[in-house]
Amino acid sequence: MIKLETVESKYGTITVLKKRSTDIVSYQQGGFCQSEADRNGVSLAAYIHAIFGLIVQKKARNVLVVGCAGGTLATMLAKTGCKVTIVDVNPDSFVLAKRHFSLPENVECHVKDGKSFLYSDTQRYDAIVLDAFHGHHIPAHLKSISFYYLVADRLTQRGALFANIHVQHDFDIHADRIAGTLSRVFHDVRLLDSEGLPSRNAIIMAGAVASLVTPKLLVPPEVDHTAIEAELATLKFRAPRHI
């Protein structure tokens, strides 16, 4: 691996690495790989492709992404013609995403906390994506019922929220707790999960999501597309467990 850049940001050390043989670029922070992409900015993370596929099903044209890192989802959506806005507290993320991950200049970037941004922003979105972490944890205020009411107010009538959740194992109830809170705000809440797999990403969706089906790989990266297809095939809708 080649170290492309290291940034000592206010929110921790960010290291961007590149694999010589494949041109894969990764964004590392706090001991975790937060983004990985091919040389065109197409993600190598199955959950990013899952959210991308769900948003494409929604025919969303105006999308807000809370959380940047390498900005791969925003890059992929922008290339379909979506109007994409990213919000992140760390300005260095936007610089690195543009420099190393092909984030397009037409993606609107705001240095702000997601909840504060939605308080001040009056436009409505067809989809809002929550993919903001401190280490492996979503900040508490982005899991609060007041935040979800704010999200609901900023969605169009047929809009939807998509949240990336880390799940450690089948007995991890974190995603179910979040789904339970969301169900107090939204009529339709669904959970897409790969039960049986350790240390995985689940997707919680809320809003106009009843008609969505399991997403397929729509934009294969130059490498590892077979592995991504296999991982997407493990995703199944399941009912949130009552906690």
C-alpha cells in the first residue's frame, strides 16, 4: 500500500492509502476504513451499493447525505444526474474526497453538523442518507427522536430516510432500537440485514419505503464486483425486533 496523504484533522488522523496493483484507494480514520473505492470513485462497500440501489428505485433527484469520508455514495449519485448535498463536521473530508475519490465539484458540500444543518435548511429532499460515525458509533443526537422528526419535516411527500447501521452479530439490538425510535415518527420502517454474518452493515429505511425491493449491483467497480454481488445477495428484509 502507498500512503497518499495523512491529515491531522480536528476529528482525528485521516490516512488515504492506495493499493499499487489495483489502484484501490481507502480512507482510514480512527482505526477504521471509512471509504474504499476504485480509481473512478465507485465504492467497494456493498452497503453503499445497497443504498445507491434503493435510492435509484426511489427515482430520487435531490439527495442529502449526512457524513462524507471519501464521499463515494455522493459521487455515484451525482454521476446519475442527482443533485447531491453532503454535510459533515470535518472540512478535511471534502478536500480528500475531491482530491483522491473523484468527488465531483457539483456536489454541494457544507461543513456543519447534520442536525444543525437541517434546522437551518428549508428545502425538501427525495432521500436523506445517514452515514455519520464517530469510530463505530453514530453520534447520539443523530439517533434522537427530535432529529428524526426534523428529517421527516425535510423529506418530500414520497421521500425516504436511509441509515447505515453497524451490527456486530445477530444478538446486537442496536439497529432494532433505532428502528423502534423511527417507528414513532414514520409509518413505514423497514430493515435490510444479512443475518448470520458478524460485523456487518444493516440499512434501516423509513418513509415511503413499502414498495422497495432488495437492491442489485447497478454500478460495478473495476475490481471486487463479484464479492459485492455476493454480499448484496445476503441482504434480506426483516421485521424489526420489538425491544
